[in-house]
Amino acid sequence: MKIKLKGIVLLLMATVLPLAAQDVVVYGPDGKLQVSVWCPEGGEPSYAVSYNEKQMLKPSPLGLETNVGNYAKAMKLTGHAVNVIDTVYMQSRIKASRIHYQANELICFLTNAEGNKAEITFRVSNNDVAFRYTLSRQSERGSVTIKNEKTGFHFPDQTTTFLTPQSDVMIGWKRTKPSYEEEYKVDAAMNIRSQYGHGYTFPCLFRVGEDGWVLISETGVDSRYCSSRLSDAQDGLYSIAFPMAGENNGNGTVEPAFSLPGSTPWRTITVGESLKPIVETTVPWDVVEPLYDTKHDYKMGRGTWSWILWQDGSINYDDQVRYVDLAVAMGYEYVLIDNWWDNNIGHERMEKLIKYAQNKGIDVFLWYSSSGYWNDIEQGPTNKMDNSIIRKREMRWMQSLGVKGIKVDFFGGDKQETMRLYEEILSDADDHGLMAIFHGCTLPRGWERMYPNYVGSEAVLASENLIFNQHFCDEEAFNATLHPFIRNTVGSMEFGGVFLNKRLNKGNDGGTIRRTTDVFQLATAVLFQNPIQNFALAPNNLTDASQICLDFMKKVPTTWDETRFIEGYPGKYIVLARRHGNQWYVVAVNGSKEPQKLKISLPMLAGQTVSFYSDGKQLQPQMKSQKIKADGSFQLTIQPQGGAMLVTE
Ligand code: CA
């Protein structure tokens, strides 16, 4: 990252207004977002956040309790420094391709009762705050264990919540949880017990009444820390919580440790009067840096995967050939071969299958279990990704065959021990020219920028649940209107969706019943962002799906230059626009039971002719050319559990 440091004289003039001896204030570049930090001498450090003079976070605690001293009480703020950050970086795997990050950085220097030093670094852009703690080396101590992080987020009383709970440990399928696959409650009260009593997984969305919105998350988590979450609230105060002792089958510490000098991950607070800054934020990537360069040219794209509709029984040679042929028919780049290939096809015949695919221009992703000793998974291959010796041997085999990526499933939780495994898999995979998708996993935290071969994570109630249980079909549209505001806004989301089967089984004649329309399904191909998309299409769709759908699914890109929130409300509906090159894809879905009649504003399409996709009278997909008015306004009605799209012609 290039940070331009400007002279301190200029900065003091522009960005820092000392209020009192122990108070410092820093604003975002446009002057609306304000962070105040203070520490009464010998007291506890605190901060508060406001936007446009409206309080977004009340005075909230800061500090660390460590095995080398307490940095949360008896503290003294000894000084501060301010820098201006103005940098541009490029990304190919997130919601935008060129990001101009401008922020004012405030570094607060603190000492504790023993005279040991700590810094808290805040970066404040127009709508995002990121902050982290840095501890310096103490004379004899070169390492630290963090016993407890006091960081809190104290919301005003009128706040309501849009949260998903952290689950119990070692529950669910083959004792694989927690895996960020719980349901959301929307517009819920603060101070109620979370479903399991363990608080909430990131990101966490809050509505501060009529004053605005706040999204809390974290970024820059790598092998040097654990992933954290929010506790249950007490009087509106949510605190950073570390993993539970039972995660990872009880193995590994809950207390993260790093060498000194060193820093914690960034805590992030995205703030807006509307939801636009929430949906468009790039803070997860703004404050992290690439951890290694790659010599490989990874290609993003689309894939087919038999497992989603045809399940375990389809992981055989002949069915995989059919899905390779489906990828060819759709003009896709990849096929994903899911669990049990080691058993049902075998490493030797995989060589032949991979050659078959490559001869047709299709590259291969292979599924692996991450475990290991942290669950009871028997789906193979197991015990190949958890050990560096075996992992590298397996990756050399994949590289020798020209396999392009792996999907690694069923991780053990959020402990530092598990973060180390994610990083080792990514690093080894890059050495062997492999991209990595994670399933049954944690939320990615800045990983698209940190790891050049990282291409997405599940960490959501993904498409498989539509197959498993009618309840998730009934809730599909509702859930889809949450992800752009919450889960998917902070990281790539490998959802594995777009079903064109009406019945979610192999024959399209049984199993769960899809409640959403075909155009809704198409819209999710754009609404849900992941740079590699494995779609839930099946070979029968080549003959039984509408040509409108097939033509769209052949063209749809998976990488984006720009993302714009148009309008919506989490749990009700969303209209979102993404640009690929010169082409805009505006997609709308309705999560409610009522039609949504909207007049939307699309200034970037003013006067242009677009393909307008909508649900017909029988909810069948229909498409026609339509000209957008010169003022950029457009009227549309989105059917319940339906969708609409406008695509540049
Ligand atoms: Ca899953």
C-alpha cells in the first residue's frame, strides 16, 4: 500500500481539533464522519462515532488485556499523530476493480501503568472507520497473548439489529459447526439473547433509528490472530468476543498470540445515513495488503457442479462427463467435481476425466475436506489438506494434471489454529497454481486482497439448503435481500445458486419446490458476488429452460468494475447495479409477499436502450428492449419472490 504522508503542520490545521487535554478527534475527508478518542489520565480509553453530528456509537470501550500487561485500564494518552492516506489499488475479485481510498489516519499513543507502550491506529474515510491495536516490544518480552479484547460498540437506544447468531460448537452435520450457516433476524431489538447465547458472527448490521446505518466487521485476519465475533449486548453495548474453547474439537487456544512488535486485525465500522455506503463499502480491502505475490494468471469465470442437484450419487465418471459437456454448452470455464471423487472415480481415472475436460476447454476444481481431527467427516478426500507434507504431495499431483483450483470444506471454527490452516492452504495452493474456494467455513476478512489465489467462501446458508429443506425455499427470496447489505458486502460469497429446475432434484420432478421465479434466479447471478461462480444449472435445463434464461446465463460475467446501490431494504427488496466494462447489469429482487412498485433512478443508463427482464403473467421469464428516459428514471413492478433486470444492450 502506498501511503502518502504529508507534513504534520498541514494536518494539524486540517484534520485534528484537540478538544481537551486527553481528547482527540479525527474526521473523514468530507468532514461528516467523526471519531473521538479520549482517556482520562490513569483511566480507560474510549471512543465514539458520529455522522453529520448524529450519534452512531455512544462512548465505547477500547483496550487489550494481555499476558504482558493490561492495556485497558490505568492508561495514559501521551500523544497522537495524524497522516493523510490517498491511494489507488486494483482488484479483480471484489465488487469494484479500481478503488481510490482516501482517509485520515489518527495514531493514539498510550502507556499503561507499567509504562509499556501501545498504539491505536484509526483510519477514517468518508463512511468507514477501521482501527487496530499495535503493541511494541517490551525489554524482555518479544511475544504477547491477548487474554481479552475490551473493544466495544455501544449503540444508541433506538437501534435495531440485523444479525445472525454464532452457533454452538461441534453440532450439526458430522459435528462441523460453527460454519456461519445460521438464520438472520431483522429489525430485532438489542439486548435480547442470541439464539445460542454466543453472540453474533460478522458482519453485524444495525439501524440507528432514523439517523442511519452501521455495519460492524473486521478485516486483515491471518495466521497471526483468531477470527472474532460480537457478544450478546448489555444495555446496547456489544463487545469483541474470541472463539469458544470447544471449536476445532477443543484443540488450539482461544486466546490469539503474536510476536512483538505486532498488531491485531482491523475492527471496521461502516456508517451511512442511507444503506448506500453499507452496500458499496470497500473497507475490508482498503486497509489490508497483499501477503504474497503470485506468478500465476488466475482466470475468474463460471462453472457447473453436479453435486448441488444430483448430489453424492453423481460423483462418478459418466455423470461428471455430462457436467463437463454442460459447461461446454454454456460456454463456461470450469467444472467443480465435489466430494467422494477419490472413492468413486479414483485418482487414476481422474487423470482421464481431467484430460477429457481440458480437451473440451474446461478446467477443473476438485473438492477436499479440510479435516483432520476437527469433525467426523467421511466424505473423501479427507486428511489431505490438514497436513503440509501430504497437502503439498497432493497439490503437486493436481499441478501435474493442470487442475486449476480446490474447494476445501468443513473447517473447524475461528481459532488462530484454524486461521493458520486457511493461510497455509492458500499459500501452498498458490505455489502449485491453484485457486481456493472455502466451504463450511468462516467469513473471509480482506482475503481477496491479501491472498491472490483466494476466490470465495460459503459462510452463508447457501444453495444446498434449498435442496435439503423446504423452509429454505420458502425463505429464499427474503434471505437474498439480506446478503447484499450484510454477508456479501464484506466478502465474496460462493453461494452456488441459479436454479432453473422448478423441483430441486435430479429429475426436476420431486424434492423441494422452488418458490422464486426464473428471473429472480437469474438476478442472483449478479446480486451475489463471487469471482468464480458455480451455478446450479443441470443438463436438463438445456432443453427444458427458457431460451431467455439460457442466453442470459451464457453471457453473465462474474467480475465487476463498479457496484452501485440503487434502493432497497434488508429483508424486503433490493435494486443493485453492477458494471462489467461498459455494460451495466441492474438487478432487482423482491423478498416480500407483496408486489414492489418502484420508480428507480438510473442516471448511468439515461437515454440508453436496455434489455428489460421481468416476470410475465404466469411468472414466466420475459425480455424486451426498452429505452430508459432521458432523466434516467424507470418504473417497474417486482413480483413477490420475483425479480427484474435491466442489462445494457
Ligand atoms: Ca455448507
